[in-house]
Amino acid sequence: RTENGGGTWTKLAAGLPRGDKGRIGLDMFRGDSRIVYAVVEASGREGGVYRSTNRGESWEQLSTLNPRPLYYSQIRIDPRDRDRVYLLGSNRGFYVSDDGGKNFRDVFSGVHSEDHALWIDPDDTNHLIVGGDGGVSISWDRGATWMFRDNLPVSQFYEISADMQQPYTICGGLQDNGHWCVPSATRVRTGIANRDAFNIGSGDGFYTRIDPTDPRTAFIESQEGRANRVNLTTFERQSVAPLVRRPTSGVRATRGDPAGDRERWNWNTPIAMSAFDPKVIYIGSNVVFRSADRGATWKAISSDLTAHVDRDALQMMGAPVPEGALSRHDGQTSFSTLTTIGESPLDAKLLYTGSDDGQLFVTRDGGQKWTNLTARLAGVPSGAYVSSVLPSRHHAARVYATFDGHFDDDYQPYVVVSDDYGQSWRSIAAGLPAAGVHRIREHPRNPRLLFVGHERGIHVSIDGGATWAPLNLNMPTVPVDDILIHPRDNDLVVGTHGRGIWVLDNIAAIEAATPETLRGDGFLVAPSRARLLSVYTPQAWFGAGQYFAPNPDFSATIEYYLHAGGRDEIPIRITDARGALVRTLAGTARAGLNRVSWDLRIEPPVPGPAREGSTFVAPLAAAPAGPLVLPGVYTITVGAQPKGFKGELKVDADPRVVFPDGDRRVRQTALLGLYDLVKSLAAGRAAVASALARADAATRNGREDAADAERRLRALQTDLASQVNAAATLSRSIEGYSGLPTADQRRQIEWAFDDAQETIGALNRALHADLGGAPPPLSIPKR
């Protein structure tokens, strides 16, 4: 206890266990600072709940209850009831006592079984907030019932993977929450909701690998190598973990004796799927197993690839951990286990492994012979945890490895690369922050573009690791445990430990930003393929009760780099395959990367900004928008030629929509007819506005018939506005469904043209007869 802000301390030991003590949790009763509770880790029945009524001068043991102290040791007292004590750590939720800690009962929260934080509202102690492996939950009745708050993106992902569907699905393993999958995009404008995610596995979730040729099949692994093959359509699961030998007890009936000395499995057991044949799966204990039939049968292809360290002999705080030490080996069943397996994308027989005791091995013949590379590592502490090993997809002899030294109180970054199959290594960690490194990824097309995930976020290098730059952007400072780059969509996807999954859409600009291109005047980033996706806005209200992740921008993204910026806007022209102008946009001229979105629509019929996603006129839109373009190839021209940039953009049809090209063209003809009609009606509205100004001037000059002319013009103005709205509504209706216009819609088109013909005719007569000096007669397009 300190009474001078930490300047000096007094040890308070009277009544507490005299022997070794481990973790101690404390709380003070807010109504009387003399009352202090402690949950003490100690040997035998000496551990448990203690209370002091004299500010810690002496203690009384009340209970021996102390569930898994290394993991919990959290005790809380109701701020208004000295006898109401909460103790975290129940498998059903947490424990509560109403007699000052003498007797406890467990409370079933129904939200998760591992809680680590509890807040009690000092103004209303019925109000509790609990946080743990399951997230955050709220009670208003002292814990009798709970509301789980699923609007906080706080999941902890260890490993992630993605399939090749459109849009693709991301799956991953979470801390004590199994394995979950979520789409990278939805067809709902509100975004990606919790209801779009689905669970495919239980336990502590780790590796998830989806067959790139069969999105129905995934391999998942929970703690200590419990591997399953999952049918993502039916959610059936089959255990495919290697059964190494006959078990000696029923506890591990599927794995064998965990205390044996032959096979040791890491909590996060590595799984790798072959890039050459997705039926080939690798899994590692302290040896590597290979399956050629999706886990139906296994064969060991290595001997022990670890240092086989006796962890009981390891030094901790200056001496080996004695057998009777408190919480000895809690949470870590095995040591000297494999942590990473890397298969070369260029050679199916080239494999690397890393282990938690710092060993790095390679085989170049599919496992017949393994070579220990550990002694060849330079600048890496002995025994450092190998967090990842990555064979290059561009150079067969190149391999990267990362290490995490925080287990030895070493927070320096360790990233190394070899260009001779691991015979020699050099560090590429200069410029990275002081943080344990978890993962390195190489871009599938640009061999010099690297990404590193570490305890504080993510960094990027465009020069093969010579220099690094932070890439967190709007992502919080959070550990990045895994990284993937989607091979088709070029999205950068990261799994974080505490803030869920983050996606940086389409990193083509980073891919193109090489040291050479950045020295030039500028360049146009190769446009990615765009899709005419059909999306909708549901009639639903969610308040603040759900979390929504934004969908990626469904527009076509036009990106260009300028070495030197300017003040003026840069014109951007979009033309179709025949060279006809489709759209003009105004681009920014900032030095560096510039980005402009094209909504895949033709030029608006009326100048001015249009609401995103609108067809001609959306509710509250500032101005009409044009219809969507047809699938095809379009040319993007940025700036004036010949110094501008030019590139091609392919616009694909919605892959989920069956819409014959002939029918699509018929619908487009109808939409373009209405589009031209709106342009004519807009011209009429402009003419009316000008005429009204002249009529107002004539009235002020005493012209007797000017008032009548103004009334007729305002009536026409109302008719024109109504007809624009009708044409826009009809256009939205036709474009809202991928099919031919119905018979009624075709009749409505005829009526729209008939009404416009009558109104424009009346307007021409009014302009000529009433005001004189009228412009040339207005007209409407042919049907």
C-alpha cells in the first residue's frame, strides 16, 4: 500500500498465505475504503478470497474459490453493498456472493464463459457490463439476464483465408470463438452486417483454409491440431486430424497420449494447403504430416523438426521453474512444436518449417531430406519464436521469415530474407517499429512489394524491404496477426487481434508505386475490372443495435499519380469501344495519388451533382443521373493529350444475373429514349425559367398581358416538373430489374412521350405568342 502516490510502499501480509504467491486481484469497497477484497493465488487450500476491514493491515480467508488464477484473478465489490462480491472465471459466466465472499454461486450469463472485466454502475448497481473472450454484454438486473452487444467489432483473428467467389468470402479463426466467415461485400446498401457472418467451427479458432477450386470445402483447426474438414453448404464436419498412435486414455481418444514424447502440437497448429493441388494438405506437430486426399489419410514426411527443448529446464527469473510452481505450464500443453509451414508456389517439393523454439528447416525433395537452417540465421536471437516462413512466388530460391521475441522480453522486429534456399540470410527489418512481427506477405505480381504485420499494425515496402512505411491509415493501432492479398480482386485483407478483419480495397496503386514510377511525371494506375452489381436498400431500421461494415465502392475507381500537383482540375474522359464519349469527370490535381470514382453511368442529362446510385432522379437528388453503361471495354483518358494518361477499363455484367445480351440492349434502348426525353424536358424547364424572367420584367414595365403569360408559363413549369419526375420514376422501375420492359412499362413510355409532345408544343406557342422574340422551337426526341 502507498499513501504518497507511490513514493514509498508498505507490505501488507498479515493473514495472507506465507508461501509462494502468484497473481493477486484486488478491489476496494467504494462505501468504506477500509474494506478491501483480494483473490490470491497460492498453493493448496491457501489460495482463494480474502478480506481486510482495516485497509489491508490484516486479512481473513473467506473462501478457497479461485478459478484459474493465471487467466482470471478478477474480483469486484458492489459499490453499495459490501457483501455483494463478484469473482470472474466460471465456465458458465462468473461467480457471485451475497454474504461477503463466504459462499459463491455461478451465474449463467448465456453470452460467453470466459469473462475478464466487470464494471458495476456506481449509481445503479443493477447495471453491470462484462467483457471477455465473447465481447461485451450488459445486465440491468444484477446479472440475472444479459444483452449481448454485437455492435462492437472487437474480434481477435489469428489466421484468415479467402475463397474465389464473387464477392469473395473471408474466413478465420478467433480467440475462443471458433471459426467464422463473412462476405467481403453484400448486395445491401447498408453494408455488411452481423447477420451476414456465419460460424463454421468451435473452440479456439486458428487456421482456416478454403479450397480455391471448391468454395464448399474448408479445413479448420482449433487448439493443438484438432483439424476438421467442413462442408460450408451443409456445415457437416469431419475430423481429419492425424491419429498418430493408439491412445492410452479416453481423454485424447482421437489424438493419442499428449504427455508422450513423440508428437507435440502447438496451440495454433499450422496447416498449409498446396498451391498445386488443393487436395494436398500439410499439418505440423513437431513433425510434418502430408495428406494427398483432403485429410482422409496421412503420412509423416519428416522427423522432429524442433530443438526438442526440455522446457522444465528453461530459465525463468534466473532459475528453472520448479515442479510445484503456481500455474506451471498453464495454457501451454506442449513446447518445441511447429508454428509455420510454407510450401513454395513455384516448386511443390520445396517446403520450409519454423518452430516455437527457433528452429528453421527446409526440404527440396518433398520431405525425404530436411536441412536445419537455424545456424545460418543472422541477427536473430537464438530460440526466437518463428512466427512465419514465406517462400517467394517470384524467385524459387527466395524465402522470408519473421520472428517474435516478446516471449523473452525482446520487442525488436526480426524479418529476414534469403536468396539461396536459406543458406544465407540478411535482415530487412530496418525501419520497422519496435514490435514483435507476426506475418510477412509478398504481392502476387510485384516481387518488391512486401507487407509486414506486427504488434502495432502493418507496414509496407515498395523496394523489397530496403525501406518501410506505415500503412495503418484509418485502421486503429492494433496487432495484425495475419495478412492476405486476394489474387483476383487485389484487396489487402488483415486479421487483427482485437478489432476484427480490415480490408484495403484494390491496392493497385500501391502495386504500381515502384521507386522508378514515382520518379517520373506521373502514371495512370491500371484500372481494375468493374462490375455492374445489382444492389438494393432494404426497408429496415436498426438504430445503434448492430454494427455495419461499409461495402466496397461499387463504382469504377480511376487512380493516377502526379509527381507535381497543380491548382486546376484535370479533365477525365471515358469513351466506349467506338470512341463515343460516355462521360466526363473532373479530377483532382494534387501531388501524389489522386482518386476519382465513376458510377458506371453515362453523362447526366442535366449538369450538376447526382445522388449516388440514382437513375435519372433519386429522392432529394440535386440533379438527374444517366443510366448505367452496358458491359464492355471503355477507354479512360486523364488529362489533355499527348501528355495525359490513357488506359482501358473492362466493365463486367453482374455474375449472378442471367440477362441475355439482346434483351439487355432492348432495355438500354428504352432507357436511353427516356434519358433523351428528360434532356428535352430539362431544356423546356430552362426556357420557362428564362421566359419567366422576361415576363416579370414586362409586368414591371406595365405590359397588360404579361401577368396572363406568367400564369400560363408557371402552369407549364409545373407540367414539365411532373413529367420529368414521371420519366425518372419509370426509368428507375425499368433499370431496377434485369429483364425486358413489361407491356405496361412500354405503354408508360408511350404516354410519357405523348405528354411531353403536348407540353413542349404548348410551351413553344406560349413563348412565341405571349412574349415574342422566343428562341427556336423546342422539340422532343424520336421514339
